[in-house]
Amino acid sequence: MDPVVALRMIAFFKDRAREDSRRVMAYRNAADIVEALDDEQRERLGRTGDWQSLAGVGPKTAAVIAQAWAGREPDTLVQLRTAAKDLGGGELRAALKGDLHVHSNWSDGSASIVEMMATAQALGHEYCALTDHSPRLTVANGLSPDRLRQQLDIIDELRERFSPMVILTGIEVDILDDGSLDQEPELLDRLDIVVASVHSKLKMDAAAMTRRMVRAVSGGRATVLGHCTGRLVEGVRGTRPESSFDAAQVFSACRDHGVAVEINSRPERRDPPTRLLRQALDLGCHFSIDTDAHAPGQLDFLGYGAQRALDNGVPADRVINTWPVDKLLAWAAA
């Protein structure tokens, strides 16, 4: 077994199981180190078994490499694969054709565009949108206009490599205090998918937050309203209460302007809360079930979001990422 493949698969399953991301990175970094070796270096290390002589390879990753090099599936991978559980979603999860909210190491993700897209392809996605952060979110290394243009060029170069899966261009753009979007309008118009999210001043008073969100989804450039309340219900970042806003006004604006309400699949978010999810459904909104993945294994979180949608009676035809890519892009453009 290729040691690089084994290490990346272990990282995938550890991410999927929500293990400590810093420890998971040890496996991804070791994969990068081994991948950079030439054939002669690999052969020499394979003969001596001295994989730990490589800076950045520790005892656990060295054991994985040695077992894979010897032609067997590493014990750690066997254990993780065996322990992996169905994340739910049933028929609705099976109907999802892609993911519209995904991050790479261009912003605050932990893996390259290539690794994220390769994982999406392996999961059977027909399309996947890359939506790294926008400039104002400096803590997440948001993309300046120039960096976003560079990323778009790279995506153009990768399209043929991942065909027939379609890489959709996109961004998770900050909704600024006044409801404007944190990127050049010309660039937003070039993108397939624009996920608009609030990341700052989450405790803004309800009336101001309502105006802010309504303006953002009414401007003709947003495709999806991301994690609408901003809440955190568990996890290493702690908990955070919901933002306050008039949900009827915001969701009605989403419905009227063709913006999907995101069902964010991250277990620490579960956003929107159940009462708001049902309100958006009753108001006639469309939805997008997204992972908000920051690592390859998190791309399989779609099951969590699909299960919440299933539990609340969201029909598949109201979920835009159950649609074929041509229908999705026509709806987003309109």
C-alpha cells in the first residue's frame, strides 16, 4: 500500500471522527514529507526502516509508513475504518450531489485544494464548491481580491484533472456591519457560488442584525445564507449563543431573492436551530446542506446535516445541492 495514501486515509478517518485537528495534522504532514521523496530515497528508507530519520515523522506515523511499505494495510487504518459509523441522512444524504461550502489551506482549512477536491471526488460528489474566506476575516487568512484571482486561475487548471466532477468557484464572503459583502462586486459576479455569512459583531441588536442580513441576501449576489445564527453548541471553541434577528424577515428575503438557507452540517453548529429551520421551511425557503469542511474527513459530515433536514421534513427538491449542476448554476445565476 502506498504510504502516502495510507497516511491521508488515516487523517480522513480521524477528521471524520472529530479527533483533535492538531494530532490529525501529524499524519497529513507525514504524507507530504513522504510524497516529496524521490524513488531512490524511498527505497533506501524502505530497506533500512529508518523512517523516523525524516524530520516531521514520529513513531506513530513511522509505524504506518513501515506497514504500508511492507505491503499491508496499517493497523491504525484498519481500526479507524472498522470503527467508522454511518453519520445519517439516509435517502436524503444519498440524493446530495455536492457540497457548496468548503475551505482549503488558502484560508483556514488544513488541506490543499487538490486534496479537498480529490476527497470530494472519492466520496462520489458530482460537484464541489471551494469557498474560502473573504479579506476582512484576517484571523482566517481571508483572500484578498488578488489572491482570489490567483485561486480562480488554479481552479481553471484543475478542472480537467477532476472531470467529470465539477469544481465550482466560490467564496464564503463576510456580511459586513451595513449588510454589504466583503469582496469586489466584479469578482463576486465571476463566482458560481457565494455563501454570505456573519462572522463579526454577532451580538448586534436584533433590528440592526435584521437590516444587515436582509440587505446581504437582497443584493443579487448571494447564493446561500451561511450558518445564520452563528451559534456554537459544543466543541473546542466553546459555546456561543445565537445572534438575534427577525427570522421571518430574513427568511422571507431569502425566499424572495432566491437565496438558500444553509443547513450547516458541523456538529458544533447545528445551524439553524430546529425552530428556525422549520420556520424557513414553512416560509417556502430553499436549503443547501453543506459541510463547512475545513479538512478532508469533514467532507463526509453531509450525513449530519441531511439527518437534521430529514428529521424536520425538508423535501429533497427544496435542497439545491440535490439538483444536477446545470440546474443549480442556472438557479444561482438567476
